[in-house]
Amino acid sequence: MGDTLYTQLLDLACGAFLLAAVVVLWLRQLASIVRVFALQGVALAAVAALLGAHEGRWELLAVAVGIALLRAGLLPHLVRRALSAPAWPAHPGHHYEEDVSEARETRPLVNVAASLLSAALLTLLSYAVARPLVELNPTPATRALPVGLAVVLTGFFTLVTRRRALAQVVGFLLMDNGITAVAFLAASGVPLIVELGVSFDVLLAVLVLRILTTRMRAAFGGTGIDDLRELREW
Amino acid sequence: MNPIGAASAAAAALAAAGGLLGAALPGRARVLASGACTAALGAAGLAAGTAALRGGHWTASAPALLPLSGAHLAVDALSGLFMAVAGGVVLAVAVYGIGYAAGHGPHGTGSRTAQGTWPVFALTLLLVPAAASVSTFLLLWELMALTSLVLVLARHRGGGPAQRAAVRAAGLWYGVMTHFAFVLLLAGTGLFAAGAGGETFTALRAGAHALSPGTRGVVFVLAALAFATKAGAVPLHPWLPRAHPEAPSAVSALMSAAMVNLGVYGIVRLGFDLLGGGPRWWWLLVLGLGALSAVHGILQAAMASDLKRLLAYSTSENLGLALIGVGAAGLLADAGNRAPAALALAAALLHIVNHAAFKALLFCAAGSVLRATGLRDLDRMGGLRARMPATCAFFALAALGAVALPPGNGFLGEWLLLQSLVHGLAVPGVVTALVLPLAVAAIALSAGLAAAVFVKALGVAFFARPRSAPAGAAVESPPSMLAGMGLLAAACAALALVPGLLGDGLSRAVAAAGAGDGPPLAGGALTVRLDRLAAAMSPLWVACALAAAVAAVAVPARLLARRRRRGNARLWDCGGGAPTARMSYTATSFAEPLQRVFDDVLAPQQDVDVTPVRESAYLVERVRFRRSVPDRVEHRLYRPLLTAVSGVATAARHLATGSLHLYLGYGFFGLVALLLALAVQR
């Protein structure tokens, strides 16, 4: 694989990676958001695979396959299952009507236009912050480093501004994708064992969050995070 | 192998064994095993300390034991003195503690937690003075604070609601104040280590003179305040009169006789040895803290009617006296008059030794009374002399030490202290001319008040008739408690009669601290001579002379009394009926004249509540009189502080509204602001 081709493919994958994060902010249907998240997983796996192919480290290909399975397959599947799970009746005899808005992020705290603008600003910020890191060793991979940072910030932004618990789970996963991307781009791949550990961690977190979401629905009839306000101590 | 090292290793092994056995064994075996291991540990500490006082040295380091820094231990004569004191107290109190804990059932003092922690606490008391690097010292210091906190809380389980609340409050005060002190200590020693370029004591000694005077001052003030908190010096004392009464008595004895000493050790080690002495204002600070503690502590003790609270305030007073000695030593050394400086430091150290002996005995005796009657309130005791003769004798012996009159063991330390201050007056300078006489006055005042305090404690608790049913039903303590107290009583008597035996050890300790020139004391078994000053004292002869004088007065009186046999007749009662126990002196009434004298200082709160019979202004149904003497320093200094802190905390609640988005937002905006700052700053 020629250097030019490698650079172009890497930029393409990173572009898709960043774009997916921005599109998550743009979309409202939770099902579509999960689909875009799966696409981002594919882009991340592509980054890993490209790095592995370019540097001839074939164990990175195994990592890439693992990432694709987990982040483009298992995690979206789990989130989707939580999305389609029927709401439990809160109490026997009290039949709870399906909240139509549960499948949509109806009223984010920051509207879509402002969210997209913020994503642009956050991307600018990450480029500004990452400049000294890029200057240390300007390879194509390090040049793409700000993308990972931007995805981390966008994911955090999603976590802060979205009301539905599942949208927040996706935000959390975006952050994790971003962190993984930074690790790949800065250190040209992490050892298999570290990646396995991190993935396992994320998987557990998603499982726990899924259970929590289901329980929240059973208890409150929805996953609006604002309902949790009443849980405070005073 | 070095005897100090062998003894220290044995102590550590015994602590591990005692801790495990105390946490694992059931019931009575637990108390026995833990207590026996702790007693043996104390004996090992005493042996190690004595070997160091005889001139031995020991250093050890285990680079792999603590991450990054390694553990370093070093024992010189100064460490040895404090190790020996702690070891001796641990030995006796552990023996006492076996009987004490066995009488308290499986909860509280006899619980797995308490018995498992007990040997570890004892070990930290031995090892803190042996630490030879900042991180080792801080680790052991914190371990000591935590284990003692666990022990203070031991009575929480198995008590009534009032006791639980009191224990909780005591634990909270102690925990917060000791950790406040730890933060100060961490900051001070961290600054020192960073400036000196190393964290072992050797590196600190070498690098201390490279520090700027300002840094040295900050290091000393931070660390001195931290150590003064541990020593219970006013105004950093409020934990002391709370924690000591609420802790089990054996724990109080150990804390009051061994733990608080380490505050003085810290100031001596840091100020003289590591920083190599300092300017005058450092020592004026220490001396001022000491004088304030001495007077305030003994005044509060005079007003206290809770026996253990009284003893706790007396601890504050005695540590204050030791701090006066340390401050005077620094002041005189700074002025270049090194002979009285050495003497003042020796006096402070000797007073620590004496205080440890009599205060441990006093707390043990108070624990015996508490165990037999369930009372801490002096007003409800009385008449215990006939019911608990041995405890009464021990308490009297220890109280004699505490009043600092011959032939008690506290006398010599205060005499030496006064000698050094009086001889220090020769030092030119306005400050010394002003401060030293004031310090002498503070010592004299506290000594006088101490006499009243301990007359009150002994007389009201043990003499006259019992003023409550539990006091009337008291029985003497079991043999192991008496054995423990007997050991302490023997130590008190030895210190009172032949203190000269300590002379060489004290001289070595002072030399190790580097506070003055030449051995300040010399003496054989009988006489203590001050080498550089023309003074000498033979406590044994003083005691003999006193005994002879008492015999000369008492024997003829007895003989005369025997000649004229008294007939038993009823006391003339003015027609008012036989006097009852309620008419006898109580602690409150005994202290009342003193309270009048110090009315302006103490600011007692009186409250008279008269309820007249309905429709009559002249017939009274009930009069309720209530008086309390609150600790004024605590009242004026800590109350506003706590109110302010809780106000800020209430205001801070508005930051936490319960909205998850807001919480996440704090994190997000914090991160973005940080990144922005990074991006802009470049």
C-alpha cells in the first residue's frame, strides 16, 4: 500500500468517524442514532486495520476485527434491544401506556442547530489543543489525532445535553470511541490485552446501563433523566 | 544483631500476632491474647528505648517496603526516650487492659475491632519516634491517628443513646482535628523535603540551611501547629477533653500518657534536630502556646466535675508545661546561652516522662472507678476509699505526682524548668526579660491550681460518704488491673525518689536533639546535680526528710490521742437531724471559690429558674439552678468557625440541584475551560 493511498484512506476513515459523531447530534430518532453509532464503530475498526496494514503489525488486524464485532455489532445490538424492550408495568394493575416520545429525543436541552454549531467549535478547540502533540511527530496518523479528541468532546456534549437515557448511553459510547481512536492514532495501536480490557469494561458498562434504563422505565415510565431530580437527598 | 533492632522487630512481630489474635479469637481468649502480646510489645519497646538511652544507635531501611520512597527507621537517644516512655506505659496499661476489657463483655472495649486494633496502636506509639524519613513518619503518624480513632469509637456499640451520641461527637471532633493537623503536617514536611532536596531525615538535616528564612519559618509554623494539636495545646485542644472521657479508660491512658507526648517529640525533632534551631519568634510561639495551655488547661480542670474530663484538661496543662520548656530551650539557644537551654529541654523531657507515669496511673484509676461504679461524675462519687482501698492508694500516689510538690514525681521536672527559666534571665534582651518571668508566673499559677484540682479529685471521689447508690456498691478491681496500676505506681515512686538514674539518658537525649552544649544533668542514684549551674537536688533525702517531719508531728499526736480515749457520741446537729451525704463537699462546691476568683476569665453561665405556686408571688413551687462553665476558647473560637463552615456548606447546596445534566455539565464545562486555557496559553 502506497503512502498516498494510506494517507487518503486514513483521512477518509477519520472523516467518517468524526462525521458520525456530528450526525448523532443531528438526528432525533434513537434508532437512527444507534445505526450511525454502528457506522462509527466500522470507521474506528477501519482506522485500526489501516494502521495495522501500514505498519505491518498484523495483531492490530485482530484488534480491528474485535472492535468491529463489539462496537459495530454487539453494543448497537444491546442498545437497540433496550430501545425495543416493552415497558414493564410499574405496578400490577396499573397499565402503563407506551410513551411515544420514548423512541425520540424530543426536546434536547440544546437544540439541533446550536448543537451542530457547538460540535464545530469543539472540533476547532480540539485542533487547537492538539497542535503541540501533532508537532512532536507529524505523521498522517498523528495529524488525525484531533479527530479523536473532537469525538471525545462531542460525546461528552451529547451526554450533557440529551434527555433520554439511551441517547446518553450513546454519548458515553461516543466518548469511549473517541478515547480508543486517540489511543490508536497517538500510539499507533495499543496492545491486544489493553484493548481487550477496555472493551470488556465498556461492554459491562453498557450492560449495567441497559439494566438501569429498563428499571427506570419500570419505575418512572420513561427514561427522561430529569425525572431523577427527585432522588436527591434534600 | 543490634539490641534496639531486635527489640523493634520483636515488637512489630508481636503487634502483628496480637492484632490477628485479637481479631480472630473468641471472647475472653481474645482479650487475653491481645493484651499479652501488647504487654510484651511494650516490654520490647521499653528495652529498645532503654538501650538507646544508654547510648545505642540503630538505623534500618527497607527500600521495598513503601512505594517510591522506602521505609527508613533510625533510633537515637531522643527517639529512645519517647520509645521507652511509650513502651513502659504500653506494658503497664496492657496488663491493666486485660482485666478492664474482660469486664466489658464481647462488645465495646472487648470487641474484635478494639482488641485487633489495640496492639497496632501500641506499635505505632513505639515506632513514630523511630521514623527517619518524612514518608515513614507520616505513614506511622496517620496509622497512629486512625487506630486511636477506632479505639476512641470502641464504646459506641453497646451503649445507650446518650453515650452513643457523646462517643460519636468525640470521634468526629478527634477525627476532624487530627486530620486538620495531618494536612498542616503534610504541607509543612512536604515543603521542607522539596526545599531540602530529599525526604530522609539525613537529607533534611543537610539541606535545612539551604532553605530561605521565610520557608523555614513556614515549615516550622505549619508543623508546630500540627504537633501542638496532637499535644492538645490551647487553642487546638477541643478534641482532647472530648476524646479522653469517651474512650475506654485503657485507651485514654495510652493516648494521654504516650500519644500526646509525640506532639512534643515532633516539635523537638523538627525544630532543633532537623531545622537546626531557629529565630526567636518560633520559640516565642511555642512558649506562648505552652503557657496558654498550662493556665487554661488547669483552670478548666479545676472547674470540671467529670473525672476523666478533669484528667484530660490536666494533660493539656502538663503538655503545656513541657512546651514551655521546649520554647524556653529554643529561646535561650537562640540567644546563645546554651547551658540553660539544654537544662530547659531536659526539664521538658523529664516532665514528659513523669507526666506519662502519673497520668497513665490516674486514668487507670479513673477507669477502675468507672468500671466499679459506672460513674464519671465526681459529684456523685464519694466514699470509695473504704470500698476500693488499692485504687484509692494508687490514685493518691499519682495525684501527688500531678500536684508537683515533693515528694511527688512531677516535682523535679517543674523544679528543673523553673531553674532553667530563672537562670535564663541572665540572657540580655527585652523579650527574654519580659517573657521568662511571665512563663515562671504561668508555671507557678498552674502548679498552685493543680494542687487544688487534685485535692478536689482525690478528696471528693474517694473520701467522705458515697453520694449515690452505685458509689456505695463499688467493689475493688480484679488483680490484673491492680497489677497494671502497681507497675505504674512503682514507676511513679522510682521517678520520685531516684530520678538521678535518668540523668545520663536525658543528657544524651538533649545532645541528640542538639539544643544545647554539654550534659545538663548529672547524678547518681541519690542526687541530681545541674552541671553548668550551681544547683543540686536529692529527692530521696527530701522524701526522707518529709517522712521524718510527718512522723515527728503525727506520732506524738497519735500517742496523745490514744491516751485520751474518745467516747462515741452523736454529733451535735443544731436540731437539724443527722448530716446526710448530700451535705458533703462536691466537686462543684469545692471549685466554687476558685470559680469566683476567675469569674472574668471563665465566664460561667448561670441560669436560675423560679416557678411560683399559681396566683402567689411568695410561695415557690420549684427553683431550678443550672450552672455550666463552658470552655471559653472553644466557645469563642470554634463556634463561629463551625457556623461559618456550615453556612458555606448550606450555600454550596445550591450547586447541587439534583439535575444530572447540571452535574455532567460541570464536568464538561470544566474540561472545555481547561482545554481553552491550554490552547490560549500556548
